[in-house]
Amino acid sequence: MSNIINLINMSASKILVPIGFSEQSIIALGQAFNLAKIKNSDVVLLSVIEGQSMIESLFLDDKSDELKAKVKSKLEDIASVYSSKYGVDVDTMVAKGRVYEEVNKVADMISADLIVMGTNGVNSKSKFIGSNAEKVVRLSKCPVITIKGKSHRDGCENIILPLDLEKQTKEKVTYALEYARYWDATIRIVSVILRDNNEVRSKLIKNIKQVEQFILDAGVKCTSEIIEGEKKITLGDFVFDYEKKFDADMIMIMTKKEELTLSNNISVTARYIINNSDIPVMSIRPKEVKHITGPTTAF
């Protein structure tokens, strides 16, 4: 792997795309190249061969090398086709180990600014794109776009940005602005009130409008809406209903740990959205930055 790293332009913006050669990972690949062309980024294709036990490795080294060579050849074939089609520089890498660990290790090694990968959700039988996608999201230092659906537009017209009052950082809005500018997309801010509380509602309206105006002042199209709902409906389902209302192309969420979390430290709502959304989901792991006044991200 070290020899390949030397060939990568470390100064260029890079999108890392893990490939398991499944239908869903190839769908994600197409979306990654669309984005790379707009961002003027290089693409790095990574295939991970699951590790063997110590005993197996003593007897299967030759077969392991043969498998690695075959995987490398297949990756290079894909790279050649997509590089010619999109006019994007592509590098290929093959690693051995746990998929999610190698993906994040390589992302750090090449200073990737984005990971794009397919997922079939929690019920997937695929070891590569089921739980691994979720673990990559949890550990990644850079944003991760997970793609579950089968059909996607090349561009992006509407980005759903869920906000609330609790834990907002400026990162989410910053990324929304960046990607909305790439596509000339409209940012659709949505917030959900699950109880009848006039004080909360008035604060939410004020703060959501402040963020909306901030985005508009930055020259990006934006709308905002507050939805009143019932607690028996999950927050994720409210987001999905809103996404369908605008035929949206992407949902942006933060993966910050909340009070109600699973053992993997992704919030319950974030996990639900990642595993069930039929449109791409960009998950952003917040850095240690100062909080800004205004609405905050619950998703």
C-alpha cells in the first residue's frame, strides 16, 4: 500500500470511495465521481480484504497475494473507466484488515476531505456495506456521505438541514453552504416541536430565522419551517416526510453523541436516518469548536 500512496497527489482535495464490488457500492461510486468533478477533487478507490487468523495466514499467503492482485486489477479497470468518463484523476488502493478501520486509516493517511460509500442499512446481509458504513461514520474525522437508494440525480437541488435548540455548532451550516454552492441548491431548514410549548416555539422561530437569514446573506437560497408533531412518530420520519415534500437530494446531520445513544455513540436519530434514508446522507462529526448562538443540531 505504501508504494501506491507515493503516487497520490497529497495536495489535492480527495474523495475516498470504499469499494466492495456490490451493486450499492458501484451506485455510490457514480455519485462520488459526480461530486469529484464539481469539487475538482481526486478520487481514491479503496478495497479492503478482510483479515485472516494467524493459522490461516501461515497456509494461505500465496492465495492471499493472488486475491490481492485480482482485486487490484479489478479496481484499476474501474478506475480507468470512471476516470475517462468524468475527467477525474483516480488512484487505487488495496488494504487488508477490518473494513471500517482500514477505511478510516486510509482517510487519515491521504487527508481525505470526504468519504462516499454505499450502505444497505441495518438489515443488510452484506458485511461490507452494512454495519461497516455505520462504523465508518462513527470514527471518521471527515464528513461521510452514505448512499442507500438505487436512483439518484447527478446534481442536487434541495438539501435538508434539520436543526433544533440544543447543541448547535457552526460546522453544519458551513458544510451546507459549501455544498449548496457547488450545485446552486436550496437549503431547506426544518425543525420539529414535539410538545405544545410557546416559549420553546418562540425561541425556535427566532433562532431558525437567524440561521436562514445568515444563509441568505451568504448568497445561498434558503427556506425554513417548524413542524409540530407527536412523540409517537420518530424525528427521523419527520425528516423523511420533509425530504419527500421537496424531492430533496441530500440530508445533512451531525453525529454528535446525545443523551440517548447506542453503544456505537451515534445518536439514535442519526443512526435511524443513515440506515433508512433513500437519499444520500452527509454525516458530520463535530470538532471541538466554540458554539454559536442560535439553533442547534439534534440530528
